[in-house]
Amino acid sequence: MIVGTQKPLEEIWDMIKGFRKVLVLGCNTCVAICHAGGGKEAEILASLLRMKASLSGVETTVRHAAIERQCESEFFEPVMDEVRASDVVLSLACGVGVNFLADKAGDIPAFPGIDTAFFGAVEKAGIFKELCAGCGGCILHLTGGICPVARCSKSIMNGPCGGTSDGKCEISRDVDCAWYLIVERMKKLGTLEKLFEIQPPKDWSTGLYGGPRKVVLEHITAPEPPEKGKESQGGM
Amino acid sequence: MKPQSEQREAPSIEKPHGIPDGWEPNILAFACHYCAFAAADLAGVMRLSYPASVKVLRLPCTGKLDYIHILHAFERGADGVFVAG
């Protein structure tokens, strides 16, 4: 899932205070799980903004809505009337959702209400941890299922650096050394010898360093070929 | 699919102003049915009184209380919210 945290109220207020009709639009998937931008958070933020507007002596209408995902067109349909009726939409989706909404919202500005942080998992209630960096070249089968790109502070590809100490990273005692975890896990799996295999240099161009990425599934996007019967009819 | 956009019209929020003489705060008390509300009931039986500006709202359990209920209380003019459970 994508993990984010809500921006401070003052920062959000600075963005939207010049607008009269504000729609706070939640996203009920990833950012709802991390309590940052779901429908519930949208309702709470809308309430806080109404009170902030009143205390600031500004006449502002703040409404809220939420859809299941702000990264797919289909889900926007029920709220597009509300979007069009607004002066600004404060999206509580991740950056993907805000970008996508901006494309759909025409001349209505779409502003971010959360700071999108990373791809992560729920370690336990209230704790979210980065586990994948979306580098576009997965090597988890070689590293015991533990990603050195995301979980090593230096994204080192060939073992721990000199900063490892008692299984912890030199940047903080709260950060596990990913390579310590990899070695321990591979020992447990009996696959430690895999680490001795020489790997080619990692191709970082498949990550963000290679520019914006796109996946195209031609079997889904390509137009269907005309049916044979119809084609022959057309030719006659 | 439900748009989840159903919502009440935004209530009109009181503008900030000075405190008039004789002002008493509006307090909304959320009370658990099984403990605090029963205690309030007992207080009534004992003829104990509390200010009329305190409104008691019974909940099946204060675990039901959410942030938004407290925020709505403030939006609708409560000066303080008291939760007992």
C-alpha cells in the first residue's frame, strides 16, 4: 500500500484559504488504512477547516466526499458533479490520486492534503514501514525476500557496509540493517550460498532515475480486430 | 456504488466574539449507558443538581465516540465536551 501522512492544518489552510467552495475528497484505499486520507479523515478535516474559516472570519463552504480509489477513472463518476461545483478540491489521496484528479478536474485546482511517503506495510496497528522502493527490477528471490534497495539506508547491493552494528544501521538504532536481516534469513532458508553468485550491476534506469515510467498491456489497450464475417461483408 | 458524499449542510459556526456578562458555557456530556449515565441517573435520584447548560447525551458505550462527534459538537456551538465512560 501507499503510505502518507496528513499535512499540518496550517499548511492546508494556507493552500485553500483564498477559495470559497472547498471539497475535501478522501480516498478509501491505501491512505484510509494509514489513517491519513480516507472518508473519515476527509470528514474530520472538513470540520476542522470550517472552524478554521470561521475563526479567521472567512466565508467558506467546506464539503467532503470520498471515493474508493482516486487512481481509477470509474470511481470518480459519482463525485464529478461535486468536483465541478467546487472552487478547489483538496485531495487526501496519495500523489497518484492528486495527479489523476488534476487531469480530470479541468480548470478546478486539485491540491494535496497529505504528504505521500512510501510503499509500505502495516507492521502493527499505527506503525507503517517502507518495504519496497518500486525500482522496477525485483531481486527479492536473491535476497531472502528482504529488499536492500528499500531497506538498506544506502541501497547497497553487495552486503552490509561498515556501519552495521549488532544488526542495526548506523543512521539510527531504530533502523534494522537490511543486509544483516538478509544474511540471517538466508541462513534460515539454507540459501546463503546464493549470495556468493556474482550478479550483474543493477540497472537503475528501471527506477525513477530512468524518468517517468509506464506499463502498457497491449492485449488490453489494443482495439479489438473486426469480426471476420463483418469484415468480408464490408469488403463486398 | 455509493458516493459517500451524503452529508448535512455545513452548520453555521459562531463567529468569535467577546464574552458577555453572565455567560455560561454550553457543555455537551457524552455518557456511557452502563456507567456514567447510570451515575448521572443516581445523582438525579439523590436530588443533586447540575447547571442547565450541561446537556447529557447517552451513548451505548463511549467506545462509540469518534473524533467527528466531538468536532460536530464544537461546530454546532458547544463550548466544551465532556466524555464520561
